[in-house]
Amino acid sequence: MREDLSRVREIVLPRPLYSHVIAHAVRKFTDHYLEGETREHKAFGMLAGRPSGAVVEVRAVFPLISNLRHEGAVRRQMDKVVGAHAIPSQTPDGLRGWVADPRELLDIERACDDTDWLLFGNYHTHRVAWEHDALRDTCTELDRVLARDSRQWTFILSAVDLRRPRLRAFFEGDNSREASVRVLPVTPWRPPGSSDSLQQRSTS
């Protein structure tokens, strides 16, 4: 039976995986590309996990490498969708959007099948602040159109300020259907004897 992900209200994201998402964005925005990777200042990826009632625990993050948005018929179709639904921005319309390589998705789905994980979400970055939306941590109309009927959670990583990233999740790109994203542990672990742990003991 297919899992009803619309009932999810909380997404638990282990800090190492959260850091992996942030590192993906930082690497792309600073022009450090992998071999064969589409050279763009944007980061898209997939998330897999295990749902339990209203909670999903993320078990894996899969950064996507290849963006087919710029190729032939795919480009023409995306140009139409972007032209109809995108808000004008610093990024030219012809460079907006991401279309995953089916071969990558198939490899990810096989990895999930092997580990009994559910591919339940995708993430992408918003990096340009808008006058009416300085944080850019919610879905745009274009995001909603592209996510419609996907039965997945869309994660928006606000990368307007990479020193203060914000990650939020919305079912099928609908801003009225948000789940809380809980990063655990809440604070990074520090080894005994570090300056922070010593300060904690001295003030306790």
C-alpha cells in the first residue's frame, strides 16, 4: 500500500545529513563542481527516509548531478512553464528550473529499494532575495506547479545568506501544508575538554 505522506507533520533530519545539504549548496555556489556535474549556482537533490505515522526520519540525502533542463524538447517545455508561472528575477528565465536525469533517479530508487527507504522528498535552493520576499524560504508559484500531484515533500533551502541557511518543507510545494523540520541533535556535539564544554561546566 502506498504511504500517505500528506499526513506527515514532522520531518526529523539528522544533523550530518542536514550538513550534507548545506555543503552541497556551498560547493555549487563557490564553483566547486564534480566531474560531469552541471555547472550552475543551484543545488537540487532527493531525500529518502522511513515514515512512521505523522513523522518521517530522513535516512539519506542524494544530491543530483545532471540538469536536463537545458536539452532539446525538455528546454522548450520548461521555457513554457517558467514563462507562464515564474516571477521575474535576477536569474534569466532560460536558466531557471531543474529536470533530473532519469538514470540518476533510477539509481536512487534502487538504493532505496535495497535499504527499505522511501523516496519522499526533494530539495532545492533559493539564493536571490526579492523585494517582497527577502528570506526566500517558501515555495514560489513555479515550485507549486512543478510539484503538483508529485505526492512528495518539497524542501526549500534559503541560501540568501549561507551563514544563516533556512530549511523548510511543504507538501507538493503548497505553502499552506508545511511540516516542521527538526534537526537532531539540536546543537553539534563537542568533545569533552573543548572550550565550549569547559565554559558550560564553569557556569553550571
